[in-house]
Amino acid sequence: MSKPKILKKIKSKNPDISKHNLEKIYDIFFKQIAESILKKRTIEIRSLGTFFNKEVKEKKQARNPKTGEIIYVPKRNKVRFRASKRLKEIINK
């Protein structure tokens, strides 16, 4: 679902909030999630799930499948999402 569709859906349920304010709220919400992940904090949104930062270990050796060349893969961070129990129940109905 795209940003305009999300904003339109929220606007239909809350017609008294201006479109400008909805966009501000949307931007602030997702900026806060991004900033928290950068600071390696966990973000828990009840009934949706948890976003967290996971460090992937380095690999001393890996192969480039195209050329067969041995390459080094450094450690890095990945954003992970774990669905809540309630979301899993809704999806698996």
C-alpha cells in the first residue's frame, strides 16, 4: 500500500483532520521508526509487531556465483520484523 492510499484511508475515517496534518503525522511516525533503528533500539507496535536491528556476522569467505571468485563479506546490520501474535492469528484465519 502506498503513502497516498494510506493517507486517503485515514482521511476517510477521520475527516476532521487536514491532509497537511496527516502527512506530517505520517512523516514523523516513520522518521521516528528509522531513527530508532539507527540507534539500534527495538520498536514494538502492539497488535502489529516488532522492528529490530540485527547484526549479521562477517563471512571470511564466500563465492561470487557468477565468476566463482572468492570474496570477503563484511558484517552488517539488517532490519528485521517479527509479527505479533494477533497479526499472525488474523493472517492465518
